[in-house]
Amino acid sequence: RIDLGDGPSGEPAEVAASLRFRGNLVAPATWQADVIGNASRPVFRFEGKESHFDKGRLVTMLRGGTLSCVDARLIGDELSFLGNGTVISNGKAAAVLRIVAPPETTMSIVRQFFPGLKAPPAFSSMSTPQRAALDIEAFGSIGDLQLRLGKNGPLVGAPTPPATVTPP
């Protein structure tokens, strides 16, 4: 069971994971690691609502100071999340999370996590109007990530200009 205080909680029916690590502990550039996780029938609860998924998967690799999540997914009949991302040793990062769900579900998620959004997100076209796809793109550096809600969509989390000090 995963419990995040008063926030989301979840639990899968089954979990399987493997971790492999190679390298000299005192030489981080030699580190190589793989993490693979699978979950069957996970259920997540958030704000009194439950989302049921058929499966979840995570594949992450560390090579030469670069951490890459090559595949992260929760797949369900009504809602799916698909993502990947990379962080390199200098702190630069890029990732994308695709949400696939009925349009009203996707908008509910956007309103929940991005309250006060001034412009609507830019949805990707799909072959069926019963589903909407939204790609949330993250880019920048750790501690200063920007998020874009869809291709050419609104930018959220834009960096704030550095503080200026006025001499007395």
C-alpha cells in the first residue's frame, strides 16, 4: 500500500521488481543500474475517487551519470498514464507524461493539479472523440523545471526572475 498523507493512496494486487547495480562505489561514473517494476491491477484513490488500472510498469536505467526512465505506465480502461524522462549529471532534465482519458476526466486532472490555469491545455488528436490525449512536457533543470501542457500549450511553472538587491 502506498499512502501519501492526506493525498493520493494506492495499492496493487501484485508487485514484482528487480534491481541490478554494477560499478565501483567510490567512482560514480562507473555506476550502471537497472530498475524494473511491474504491478498488476493497481488502484489509486484521490479526493474520494478511485482509478482502477490493469497494469503498471516502470523501467529505469542509470548509465554514465544519466538517469533515464525509459518507460513508466499505468494502463486502464478509462484512464492511462504513459511517460518517460531523463536527468543528466549536470541537472538538466526532460520528461513527458501522456494522459489518455475521456476529455472531462483529463480536464478534471488538469484543474486539480494546475488551478487557475489561464489558457486551456493543447490536446493531441486521437482517432476517437471519446478519448483525449494530453502530453505534459517537463524541461529545464532540477529545481527549475518548466511544464508545458500539450504541444504549443500553455507554460506553467515558468522560472521566476532572480531577486535583485537594492543597496540601502
